[in-house]
Amino acid sequence: MPGRPYSPSPSPEEDFGPEAYEQEWTVAGIVGESVDGFGQHRYEVKWGDGWRRPDGTNTTWEKDADAAEGLQQLFARWGRQQEAKRMEKAQKSPEIEIGGMPHHMLHEQRTIELARGYEELKQVYLPNGDPRQPIDFGAMRKKVPGRPSPPPPAHVQGAREQAQQEASERSNSPGSGSRTPASSSPSLSRSSSLAREHRAVRPLPRRAVMRRAISSPAPDSEEESERGPSRTASGQQRQFKRRKSLELKWSGKLQGAAPVKFANEINYEEVPPLVENFEYLERGYVRAEDVPSNAEVADCLVSCECEDRCIDALECGCQGPSELADESGQRIFAYTRKGLFNFELLPGMEAIECNDACSCDVICPNRVAQRPRDVVIEIFRTRKCGWGARCPVALPRGKVLGIYTGRLIRREEADTHQGERKSYIFDLDIREGAEDEDEADKYSVDGYAHGNWTRFVNHSCEPNLRVYPVVWDTIPELNQPYLAFVATRNIPPRTELTIDYDPKAAEEVEQSKGKHRQKTPEGARHCMCGSANCRGWVRV
Ligand SMILES: C[S@@+](CC[C@H](N)C(=O)[O-])C[C@H]1O[C@@H](n2cnc3c(N)ncnc32)[C@H](O)[C@@H]1O
């Protein structure tokens, strides 16, 4: 059969009244867009000047090809705005690599997001989760601010006859505030004569400056200043620039690690607040002048002579000083053969990795925390705890994600810091006893002015990461281990990564259970981790 096997039947025509041809219609804005199975775009046009159907609606769906030139320009502008929005959203999503990514992949990503959003809304609107209950999308739209309207079921289809030039002239002419007869020039008609006879005419908007498009304010609209700089397109551009420039700056400091990105779906804060001159430090410490260098103990490092990869901890020379053993007392590595942490390390012990003097190669399974991070980290704005960290991909239990970095300072100095500033300090107290009062040779890591993504890891009373001490370029006795952030369970993509800031408190609470409820200790603050077993407070 030549041509299309079938074509859509024409939609019923809407009766706009006998004066439809004569009156001039004002466009209030473009508020929606749909694409049908044939790739035909339609735009939902909201009409102004108080026109409404008896049911209160005041939009129609218009085909690009049938519309007057002025309307087409609005469609084009709408298209550009939507594209800018899509790109901005994509830029914020760490899992979408913009560069070189074909359009359809961006689209697929959006589809996945929408599906996920739909599932979440179902949770909200179907509390019993009963899928047989129809979802009241109308109620959803009322309750969910900012949600774009889905296309209404009835479309006004077909051709429109336009008095293009004359309407255009009218639209720019002063004193065109009231409806005036529109002339319908046959030469400008683009559709069937049937339509010309019966359809309502939508001539060009008569105002040179359009009223705002409802769901997509024009970037150059007057509303910009009222909404605050970041809500506008130019504000978003600035935000995007600051974000990109910080990502770029930090990307030069990654020392081979995967990128660190920023995302904020909560408010319009561009990047996390950081002290001026903050230095990103993916690996290692910046030692304060009064802190001894690890180079001083380089001669004391024990190395191994294993070939290629270290397989047997008994044979591996650098494990000589390690106390880590299995149940039968046999020395073992801190990692599985796949390079995952095996959680055998006891309190007071460090994992000892192979070092520069060892003969094994870089892919030895006993070199884990020292290798560059291989997963992207996203620093994102949380709802209640400032900025946090998450990873766009799933993480297996035992995955070592990175080390806490910063300025290595003596404890005396660390103790001088108070308040929020103090919350970026990690004490290296692995070998310290409770009655250990001598502050000499006690160190802390200050991530306030130097640090990496781990400084953004928030506290949770049910964390998914734990911190373990690891050494490779120093001996355990120097009290300057690195602190490795390790996944304690399988972590789904985009889950906030958290640690317990005060693991001892967890033990105390556990012990006091049933006796009395623990009071909030002095200096602790209200915990906002939101976990089911939240202690209610956190020492930061
Ligand atoms: C090491 S910083 C973590 C990163 C921080 N959210 C930011 O935006 O830079 C610790 C600070 O985060 C906040 N914080 C982290 N976890 C929290 C929690 N569970 N409840 C309340 N505040 C928390 C507190 O302000 C704390 O001083």
C-alpha cells in the first residue's frame, strides 16, 4: 500500500464562537510541549486577556507548522529555554558526561529520572502502595510546586489561518490594548480550506513585550531581580560558572583520582562555603612546621620482596610489624584479593600496605588506600546538614574510597579550635589510651583550609562508612597514619556517604540501653541524620 498504512484521525474541532476570526488573541505564554508518535511537536499556549472556557481552562495545543510567525518565534524561544534547562540539569548530574554524549542518551537519562520521580510520587500519594488505586494526577499537580502540567487529553488540532503581516503590524502598534478585528489574509493561510472556514484564528500576539511564559520565565524578564540572581538564567549561568571553575580548579589537584563534582537540588547555593584560599588536597598531609616529617623514619620502613603481587601475608616482608592475624593467629593482610577491606583490623591496629621500597607492582592487592580513587564523588547539598558527599555508582562493602587529608597539626593546636571550625578536625588517636595525658607526639588532621571531599562527609548514627588507620609511607609508631574511608555495607548509587563522628558514643548508648536514656552531652548538638536509631545528638 503506498504511503502511510494509517494516519491519525482528525481531532474534534473546538468551537471558539462566531467572533473567533475577528478578535485578536493575546498570548500569555507557552506552558507545555508534547511530541506525538510521529515526532510532531505541539505547544500548549496559554491565552491572555481573561479568555477562559466554561470549564476554566485557557490553553490550546498548537502545531509549530500551523502557527503564525510570532507564535513560532515564541515556540523557538521556549525550545531554547527548555534546552538550556535540560543542559543545566545534565551538567549538574555527575553520571551524565555532556561532552560527546549523544542526545538520545541524555534523553534516556531524563527518562530514568522521571520514572524514579514517578515511583517516589507514588509512595507519597499511595500511602498503602496499592497500585490498583488510580493516581490522582490532578491533586498531585496542585500539591507539587513547580511541576509542569502534563498535556491535557483533548487537543485542538488542525490548521490555523493567520493574518500574519497585518497582525504583526497590529502587535507593534500602540493602542492595541483591546480586541480589534483581525484580517485573515488568504495568502498567509497554511492549512486546509475546511479549517479556514471553521477554525478559530490565533493571530499574532498584539503586545511587543509578551506577558511572561508561565512555566518558563524569559531570562531577560523584569522578574529576574525580584527572584534573586541565582533563580534567573543569568544567575544560573553564574552559578554554573562558579561550579565549573571550582571543579576545574580541583581537577588539577586530583593526582590521578576520578573527578569531584558539585550538585545542588535543594537551593541556589552554588558551591559549598569554603575558607578563602582553601586548597584541595586529594592525598597526603600538609605538615605544620612543628610536626616531624615521615621522611625521618623512611629508613625504618620494612619492605617486601614479593614478585608482582603479594599473596601470602606470612611471606610478605612488609607485614612483619603487623599485628593483624586471623582466628588461628596466622598473619593476614587487611584486604581481600579483590582489594576490598576485610574488616579484620582490631582497634589500636593500623593496616600496613606495601611501600615504595617493596618489589611488588602497583596493582598488588596490598596497595589499596594509596592508589588514586577510582570512583567519582559528588559533593551535594543535603536538606539538613549542609553539603555532603555521595557517589554516583554502587559501592561494594569493603571498598576503600579515600583518605582524610588536611593540615597535620599537633594536638595542642587542634585543641585551640572551637565550634564549626573544630568539626573539620580528626584526631589521630588510634594508639592513645584513655589515661594518656601527654600531648607530645599526638597529632590531628585539620581539613578546614586544606582537604578533599572527605571533609564533607556528614555524621550519621547509622553510617555506611567507617574510618580505619592505614600506613604505607611511615611506621605505625610515628602516630601519623592515614585515615581511610571504607564502605561497611553495599551502598546504592547516590546514597549519602556518612560516618559516625563519635563511634565511642554508639558503644556508650548501647551499654546504657534499658537503664536510662542518655542525655545530650555538653557541647553536643542536635543530630539531624534522620536514621531510625538516631542518638538524637552528635559531637561535632
Ligand atoms: C565535617 S563537616 C561536614 C560537612 C558540612 N556538612 C559542610 O557543609 O561543610 C561537619 C559539620 O556538618 C554538619 N553536620 C554533619 N552531620 C550532621 C548531623 N548528623 N546533624 C547535624 N549537623 C551535621 C555540622 O554543621 C558539622 O559541624
